[in-house]
Amino acid sequence: MHSKNIAYIPAIDHLRGLAAMLVAVYHGIYFIPALTKVGHAHNPLSALLYEGNTGVALFCVISGFLFSYGAEGRDFDTRDFWRNRFLRIYPLFFFIQFIAIYAYPKKFDALAVLLNLIGFANASGSAALNPLTAQFWTIAVECQFYALFPLLLAMYRKRGISGLCQLLALALVVRLVCAGLGAKCGDLAYWTLLGRIDQFLLGMIAAVIFRRHPLPQAVAVCGALALAACVSSFLLISNHCGGVVDQAAWRTAQPLVEGGLWASFLVCYINAARKLPRWPGLALEWVGARSYSMYLLNVAGIEICIRQHWILFPRSGPFASSILTMLIVCIPLLIALSTLTYNLVELPFLGLRRKYLGQAAV
């Protein structure tokens, strides 16, 4: 997505589109056949789909990367940064929230909706008016990132990468302490800022490495392929350990490992994608620009397909039926819905954003 503050990086839109698709297919695999247990992946490729919630981790890494990449060595206006973040996130967020209020009037609770709107949709008591607001918990985490980023940037400028690494260590220790006090390790790592902060910080570190150490094309391509295999293999292990619902102590380290793999892949992919043929690149950029709408609307799109009985080849088994239904029915529907909301709700406000980055900082 083009910005007044950061030079456009097409590969970032490629990865945004990938993240949104992973989350959408993940929801389709579980919601279409109404699976109540984590599906058992048999190979790294199926693990990438069964554990497609990893797209959230990729989104968090991308956020940290972009903000840090743009702010490197430049003056930073906190007020305009927050203004731009509001214009980026909240128009579509408000739009879907108020549709949900009218679509599910019996579930309306003013205090719960207020928690959603002030950035605490991942807190107990918030308004989960599924399927329209199913993804709002991640908007809460993003808003919490936005609130912290000026402080994280100041920390980086004062202490360098070592300061960010110290924060990574602190986040891990805090999760371990919480686990020792009886907290649910999986929930803490997955749904909260205490878990997702690792991925944001690793994105910031990735931006510094990307700027300072450009990779040769051949090294970047090989690295991206190797890291894609590592991500899939890690997700296969995670799946066999119980997946997203598992609450074992090892989950305290998952955000760190998962974020590190995605951050490393991101650095390699951006370097490798510079030689990508133009036409597939344009298609990926088009999808990536609409990824926010696709992400927020994917559960609603899947629910429409389920309620209208647009499920294809049910006799082929739950996994195959879900994948085929997503590819042939749900994703085209989701792209159509997302194009409408992107053009009519997102774009008018995106044009109101200001420059928040100035000349090189002294």
C-alpha cells in the first residue's frame, strides 16, 4: 500500500495478501465442516493450512517492520503517526462494528462495544458479535502496538538493537512468570499483547537488518525458500503438539520462534521479490492492498457460504471439501466484498493521511 511516509515496497503487499489468505483458509478448514478439534496435519504443506492462524504473526511482523523501516534516521511526529493509524484502521472497523450492532441487536451491550472501540476487543467483556467482529481481537493488539511504538522507537534510538532484544527477553520472562502463576500459556501467547509483542519487535529488528545488510539475489531466493520450509516445519510440530488450543508451557516461546522465522523470511523475500515478473507481482499487490478488508470480513464470508449451503464436494472429506469451497466459492466472494469496502470505506480516509516522518533526525 502506498504511503506518504514510506517508500512503496511491493513485496510487503504480497505478504499482506498471503497473511490474509492463510487466515481465511484456516477459518474455512475448521468452520465449513464444523470441526471441534485441531485437524491433524500430515506434512508441512497441510500444516501451513491447518495452522493458518500464523498469518496473524506475519501481520504483526509486517507492522513492526514498516514502522521501523520508515522511521530509521528520520524525525518522528507522534501525533500525526497516531492520526494516520486511526485513519487506516478505524473507518472500516467502525463500519463493521455498527453493522454488527444492528445485525445482532440481542447481543448489544454498550460497555462491551465501548471496549471494542477503545482498543480492548481482546479483553474479557468485549463485544464478540460473531461472525462480523470475530477478528476484532487482532485490531486491539494492533492498536496497542500503535500506542507503544513511539516508546519502542525511542528505546531503539537510545540503545540500538540490543534494547529491542532486551525487551524480547523481558516479554518471554513475563510470560514464564505468568505461566508459573497459573495463566493459560497458549491464550497468553496467542490473544494478547504480551505474546504478540515479540513479533512486532522482531519486525522492527528485521527492518534494521534489511537496511544495513542487503542480500544478493541468489542468497535471498535460497533463504526465502529455506525459511518457508522452516516455517511450515515449525507449524507441523506445533500442530502435532496440539495447535492453537494447546496450553502447555512450551507455548510461552512460540511467539518468539514463530516471529523470528517470519521476520527472517520477510527480509529474504523482499530482497528476492525485486526480480519477480511484473504481472504476478501486480496481482499480488492488488490482493495485498485489500488484505485488511479481506482479513476482517473472512469469517462473515465463510458464514454466508455455510448458511446458504454453498459447500462443494462434501463427500470428498472435510479437508478437501473445505479447500475446494474456499478456492471456488468463498475467496471469490470475499474478494468481491473486500473490493467494495476497500473502495468505498477505506480509500476515502486513506487519502487524508499526513506525513509524520520528517528530515533525518539529529
